[in-house]
Amino acid sequence: MAERPVAPTAPELVLETDAGPTVMSPSRDYHVGRDPLSDIVIDDARVSWHHAVLRPVADHWSLEDEDSTNGTYTGGRRIHESGVGPGTVIRFGHPADGPRAVLVGHEPPAPEPVTDHLADQVPDRIPDHVLDQVSATSRTPERPSSVSMPGATGTFRQPTTVRPLPARTVHIGRSADNDLVVDDLIVSRRHAELRAQPDGTYEIVDLGSHNGTYLNGTPVSRARVSPGDIVGIGHSAFCLVGDTLQEFVDTGEVSLDVQGLAVTVDRGRKTLLDHVSFPVGEKCLLAVVGPSGAGKSTLLNALTGLRPADQGTVLYDGRDLYRDYAELRQRIGLVPQDDILHSQLTVHRALGYAAELRFPQDTEKSERRDRVDEVVRELGLEQRATQPIHSLSGGQRKRVSVALELLTKPSLLFLDEPTSGLDPGMDRSVMHMLRGLADDGRTVIVVTHSVLSLEVCDRLLVLAPGGKIAFYGPPGDALGFFGFEEWPEAFEAFENDRDRGWAEDYNTSLFHRQYIVNSTAQPRLPTAPAEEVASPPRTRSWGAQLRTLVRRYAAALSADRTFLAIMIALPFVMGAMVRALAGSRLTQETAMNALLLLCVGGVLTGAANAVRELVKERVIYQRERAVGLSRSAYLMSKVVVLGTITVLQAVVLTLVGLVGVDLNAPGGKGVLMPPLAEITLTVALLSFTAMMLGLLVSALVRKEEVTMPLLVLLAIIQVVFCGALLKLHGVPGIEQLSWLVPSRWALAAMAGTVGLSRIVPGKLTSDPLFEHATGVWLLNMGMLVVLSVVFGFAVARLLRRHEPAIMRK
């Protein structure tokens, strides 16, 4: 099969209309019409909504009428399709006085006027030698150096602004008093500085920004900038070209070129993706379907960079996504199948907390609120903004999850099974919402099992078993290509006829040539192991994240009435049981049982609070971690909120159970403090340690349903190995195992406080850890602290296991 040239040979032209000139690159088509989303918008009643299209064909341009009502004319004649070139005069809607357009040869575009604080250095007219330099570099593929074919991209096709290089430091940021203002909420107010050096070179310096400054996709604190390098700040990229500083803004109209993605497991014995390649155009809605096990989730992880492919390349608007992932991840939105917001919160409040986490700390509250209101309006959620998320319908909850991702204005939006579990009406509503998002200037890719609304998509990718492409093209042509009338027949054939060469049939078809070979503007790179993905930078605002996470978690818990009822009732119930056992005085008959029940109550309150909290938020954590959430800040927020609740419960439990009870301590005194204070402190520390153990269990399990049986098992282990039922001291193996049981040290500390060996003499109370001695008591308390730290460290390591692969570096 003959290879298509990597670049079209049609000349670059300029289309002059009353609205202004449009530079036409031979890398794509240009649509003309009244539709505001057209490439060339002509606001005239005689012009159809979609009137005509100019497209590069081989070495020339072709003008094709799109069945317009009033026609398209060249040379006074109505045409359906005609070749055009420099000097061609086109009329739309009427041959004599319809809106006029003229094609001319390309000349260098004049830079946009500079309105920032660099204006004092800009002459009234940019010198000709500067314009010549801009023109030359815009035609040079290696400028910017890390972009493959800039002319075939949406972002780098032409600079948004061109400024003369200054001879001084340029302050860059969101604040209006910067020299170079970047109007982007993910950019800090004082973000970076471009510093001119005495030798005529430049360096970029990050000023402790929230989302980082990048040089060719790699986060930097200070680095030299060479000609052709890309300095990434938010959605903007800056490049030194000749004597100018060019700015390129990612407006969302980006393409995605997937080249030779391959993923294998079991040391290469099983293939999940088999050299998958396809292009996704600007403002395209792509649906990915296929039978179970065809590799849809694997493809999604590879395209988002969460689990890079073993081989192949993903080009994000000409840039290697894996190489530049640290920077480009901010422009990728991902909506998992499960909801990624706390369902107890209202829509507006949940989005508000998300905005706090994703935007810089110096973002004003009003700025965040305005952005939240904007996405709420965009997705039609105004009437639901004050409702708790759990009270919404399935389709509305999915809209809220999409709204969360739209906060940072991603250019690429991925959705995993967004219509799963929805009725046909909701399914259609969600798919039409995605159609609208793509039309608004994003590239949207949706993995789905539903085939009810595929007609709203621009392209359909069908994966066959083994991770191969069985079809890629317009959705309406897929069933005819397979030879079936209904989708269930096609999916049944995929399952029953696995030996059929689905991929081979497609690779030799005209669809493959038209929609993959002839539609891929970026050059084909040789299939090779994917580049090492740069790990994203650490967050610069750990404290701010912690404060937001604490407030959000406290709000979510306080909105959960069932949790509140159990949290309040449990210590009072357990305390009442302790009071009933203790009576008015700890005696030989009551002391051991009272202390044992305190241990059980402390363990249950602590572990029950935490045992579900990580596993139920796993999807939320995974998504937030991928966009910059600090693992330690997340864990610490759980420790702070749950720890405060747990300690308060432990204090209530102990006071309800023992206030007014004669603790019968030696001489009426504890080891270091009054007996009741020591026991209260011990139960509080035991509950906190049990809470950490509960978090450990929550991080270990995969399903929330198994946490309650494990909680019961934990309570039994605490009772058996605390030292109240079995002799532990001096029993090999059993004694060492008991060191890992928090209730072992808590019971020993309380026994030391009241002098239990004196009240209840016997083999069990002769344990050296029960001594009424300062050193022994401090050892017992210290071991509870040590166990808390060990459990916390283990939780942190287990959280890492559940993170996206790219975040585990």
C-alpha cells in the first residue's frame, strides 16, 4: 500500500472577507457558513448555516458547495465543486452582490497589538525584519522544536500574539499588573519570570506557582530557554523565535493522533492493545465500543497517560503526550464510570471544594465562584445547584461529574461508560450533552457499551477482541461494513467468531485509507517503546490542600445523618455498659471486665469510624491524585477529622463509664496523673490507634462490602490478645504477636494505673506490663504511638498502590 505524504502539498492561502483575513493551512478543511462555529463565519441571510467547504486536495484547493439554499459562485457561475487558487473571487448566496471572498497568496500575518506593560517597548509598527523572521519560523517545522508539524495543529498553527523580545525581566502571571498577563485560573497571580541575561540569553524562573512552570513539558524551577523551546504556563505556551516572543494559546480545538499503541501483560504473553492507530480531529466526538475484554479501558488509560502504553505514541496537538505529560495532564479531563464527588454535598458546594483544590491558592473566592457558576450554567444544572448530589438522577449526577472536569477548561475530555445504568432517555440526554461539549471547542472521547445514540458522534472506533481495530469511521457506516443490521448481532459475532480477521478486513478497506491513512496530518513515527513519562511535579500548596480537604471531609460527614447518629450514640451506649459493669467501685469481680469493655469500646469507636472511609472514596482519590492532589495531605485530612471525632468519642465513653466510680488506684493516685485522667488518655490513644488500623483495613480491601465483617474480626482479635483472657507474657509466638494488637498495650496501661495486679491477683495480672510504674506505663503508651505511626505509614504505601501508574514514581 502506497504511503501518503506526511504533509499536504497544496499551498498556504489567505481568504479575504469583510470580517478579515483567514490563513488557510493545507492540513485541514475550512467550513463557511452562518454557524458561529464555522471556520469562516458570514453573517448574511442569503448564506446557509453550513454553506460551503474549502479543502486541500493533492497540490491545490477545492471549493465544494454543501447543498446551500442560494448557491456558491465563482466567475459568475454556480458551482457544486471547483478547484480554486490565488486570485479566485467567490460569492456566497448571489452571483453579483452576495458576500464576497477572495483567495490570495499567503503573506506574513501582522502580530496582534500588545496591550500589556511591554507596550512601552513596542514601536508603532513591527519592523519588516521581525515580520520576515516570524514568517520564516512559522514555516519551519522545528519551531517550536518539540512540536511535530506545528502547521497541522490547532495550537501552534499560528501564534496568538507576537512581541519583541525585551531587554529586561518579564513578569508573567494572572494579575493585571504583570508585564505579560495570562488570563487563566490555573495560573498563579505571580507565576514566573522570563529573565534577560547579560549575554543576551534568557532563563525562565518559576515563582512558587501552584501548577508549575514547564520547559518542553518538564517542570522547572529555573532553566535556560533556547530558541524553539516551549515554556508552558497554564494553557499558554511561549516560544523564542528570532527577535520575538511568540505566545500560543490552547483554546481547546486540539487534535489527537494515536500511533501504534501496544500493551501486553504476563510478560508479553497476553496482548491488550495491538498496535492501535487512529486520528481524532478538532471538536470531534469519538465513541469507543467493543465487547468485554477488547481493551477499551486499557486504551482509555493509555490515551490519558494514566497507564502509558508499552509501545507507541500519543500526539496531543503535535506534542508527545507521554514526554510532556507533566504539563499536558492539566488539559485532560477524565470522568470515570463511578461518581467522583462526595454525594452528601450539594452540587455547588462540591464543585466549590474541587475548585479550591485545582486552582491556585491566590485565586479569589469570587473568581472560583464565578467559574463554578459558569460550568453549572453550561451543563444546565442551575435548578439543581443547591440539591445534594445523592438526590439527583443518574444523568444529572453524570453532568455534575462532567462539570467538575470542566472547571479547568480541559481540551480533551474522556468519559468511561457515562451512560451505564441509565434509561434510554437519560442515555440520549448524556450523549447530546457530549455532542454540545465537542461543538463548543473540545475533543471528547467516550468509552461506552451503549449503542443507542452513536449517531450524534463524529467518529466511531470499534475494538475487536485482542485490542485490534475492527472499524474506525462514521458511526452510520459501521454496521454496513460488518454486514449486520443490528448491533447485538455484531457483538455476538465478535464473541463467537474470535478467529475471524476483523482487523485485517478493516486494514484492507477503503475506510482505513480514508479515515486513518488519509486523515492523519501528523507524520507517522516508527513504532517503538513509549518514552519514559515524566512524573508530575509535587504540589506547591500542601497546607492549602490540607485545609480544603479537612473542611470538605467535615462537611461531607456532617451531612451524613446516619453517620452522625451512630457517632453520637456509640460512646454513650458503650459508656453505659462500662458503668453497669464497674458499679460504684472497681473490685476483684468488676475491675477486669470494666477495663476490658473500655478496650472493646475504644477499638470499636475508632475502627468503625475509619474502616469504610478510604475504600468508598477510592475513585475520587484516584482522579484527584492524577490532577495534583497530595497523597500525604489527603491522608492527613482523614487523620485530623476522624482523629478529632474519635478522641472526643473516647473521652465521652470513658467519662460516661467511670465518672463517680472509685477506681481503687494505689493511694488513690495514678502513675503520673489522676487515675481517671490517665484512663481517659489511654482510651483516647487506643481509639486513635484503632482508627489508624481501620484506615489500614480500608486501604487494603477492594470492596466496601467486606469492611463490616473485618471490623467484627478486628474486635475479636483485640479481645483475645489484650491479655484479659489469655496469658501472654512468656508464651513464645503468642506474646510477640500480641505486640501488634493495640488493646494489649492499652489494657496494660490502664491496669498499671489502677494497680490491677493488687485488685485482681492471679496469673493473668502478674504480667510485667501491668506494673504500677512510670517506665512501664510510658512504654505502654509509647507503643500505642508507635503502632499509630506504623499503621499510618502502611496506609500511605497502600494508597500509592491504588494511584494511577504515572503517579507511583
